[in-house]
Amino acid sequence: MRTDGPNPVKSTTVTDDFFVPELCQPEALLGLVLLAELLVLVLVLAEPMQPGFDWMRLALTSLFVQWIVLLSAGTMCLLRPLLARLRASLAGLGCCLLVAGLTLACTAVADIYELGGPLSRAGEVNLYLRHALISLIMSGLLLRYFYLQSQWRRQEQAELRARIESLQARIRPHFLFNSLNSIASLVASDPAKAEQAVLDLSDLFRASLARPGTLVAWSEELELSRRYLSIEQYRLGERLRMQWRIEGVPEDLPIPQLTLQPLLENALVYGIQPRVEGGVVSVTADYVDGVFHLEVSNPFDETAQTQASRGTRQGLQNIDARLAALFGPQASLSVERRDGCHYTCLRYPCARRMQEARSI
């Protein structure tokens, strides 16, 4: 049986190359408001010292600057899709001119209503020039910071992607070798099953190699692992019994590709293969409070002799490294033995679903 590879799922990450962030987000707005207040304090403290601190002057200046900041953030949010189509230099120049224009407009409103008191003609011109220069300097510095932060983030993502792809490349060969060993054991005893197992392996690898991305949906990782189990089922027969408790996991939950399969392979090599009577491999998974938990258990007999498999050990090490690279220090992979069973457990935070996950 041959089937085409799975339809491409929307990338788990949505890459936004524009260096100006979404300024309408609460975190960004809070940062802009705090930065504006620091600017207000600098402007007020830079004026000639008076016998008493002018709190009214501070309040009016704060109101004036915050209006400019909020108007600028809102306008840039609306124009962001258009600005993102321009080159970075033109987009930055447009943002600076936009902030300067809004500053002059707010200055004109304050001047018309004499919110800062009446001004002479010379004082009025100086005020406009001063506000325009301050807005250009501050917006230029802030945009430069955004640009450098964007370049740093892009470089960090490229290095992370290269590291993960290297780990992924190590998993696939050992996966292939172990699967071929399973098929080889069937060639002499049951050629028909061996032929079917080769076709299953072909389908499995087509699904595995069709996608260049790092994360896949849980449903696809589950299908990939079940195809691997079908190959092993030909060899182990009734000695292999599976128990699934995975009802609480959303189908579109992101998971690193080739995560469950090495855990199952480890369970079969060390828990089922050395036992004449075989045993039950249990897979338990849930998704609670934004954290994904996966546990694979198999029987373990201290007296059973089994040949060490460097492949499965390498697979577990690579899973641990990929989890740390993708999800940070909160991700973990642990192994323990108790009550005659071997448990391999992994967990990682995943607050968003497949279609909404951030780009790696």
C-alpha cells in the first residue's frame, strides 16, 4: 500500500520579517508609555531650576507626550502592513516622519488652545522646531533599537534552526537502520510480511521527509509512530501489546517531529524484545494548563539480557536536546524505573496551537 505524503500543514511558525513590532500589543504599549514618562522627566528636569517643582508643568508635559506616543503607536499599527512592504530604510524614514508630523499636529493644537500659555512669534517657532527635533531623535533611536533587535532575533532563529536540523538529521539515519533490521528479520520467515513492511517503511519515510519544518501536529506524529509499530508488529506478533491513553491531547498540538517514535523504539528494544512473553507498552499523554505531558512505559526485567542499542540512546539524547532548544529550560525528559516498569517522560510548555505557534 502506497500513499502520498500528508498535505502540508500550515507552518507552526509565522515569520514576520518587519523590524517594527506590533505596537498595539499590551506589552509594547506599556513599554512605550514608560519610555514616554522617562522622556517627560528628562524634559522637565532639563528646564532651568525653579524654587518649587512645577507639578502642573509635569502633568501637562506628560499628557502632551503620551498623546503623541499613543497616536503614533495606533497609526503605525494601522499602517504596518503597508510599511512592511517597503525597504527597511524607507520604512524607518516613513515612521520618523509620521511621528514628527503627529508631534507638530499636537503642538499646533496645544498652541491654538494655549495649553502651555501664550507665546510670542519667536517663541512659537522655536517650540515647533524643538518638538520636531526631539520627536525625530527619539523615534530614530527607538527604530534603530527595533531594527537591531530584529536582526539579533533573526540570527538567533537561524542558529537555532541549524542546530535543530542537525539533531533531526542524526535521528533519521538511526531510525532507518533499526527499521531495516526489523524488516530483515522477516525476510526468511515471512517474505510477504517483509514486503508489506518495506511498503509501510516507504510510506513512513515519505511522511517524515515531506516536511522541512521542525514541528508537526500531534495527529501526524501519532500516525508516523503507528506506522513504525506496524512494522514491529510483523516481527514481534502477539508479544507486542499497546495501550493508548491520549484522548485529552488536541490533534493540532505542536510536537517536534520524530519524538514519539524513538520513545516507542526504546520501549520495544529494552522492554519487549528480550522477554519471551512480551509485554504491554503504554502511551499516556495529556495537555493541561498549557503544558504537554507524554509518558511511555514498558516492562523491565533486571535479569533479562539485551544487547545495548546506541541508536535508541542517541535518539533519547537528541529528543532532550531538541526539547531544550525549542522550548527552553522548562522542557524536560526524564527516565525512571519503578515497580518492574521503565518510564520515559517528557514535558514542555506549549500555550498555542499548531496554526498559531510562533516561528522558530
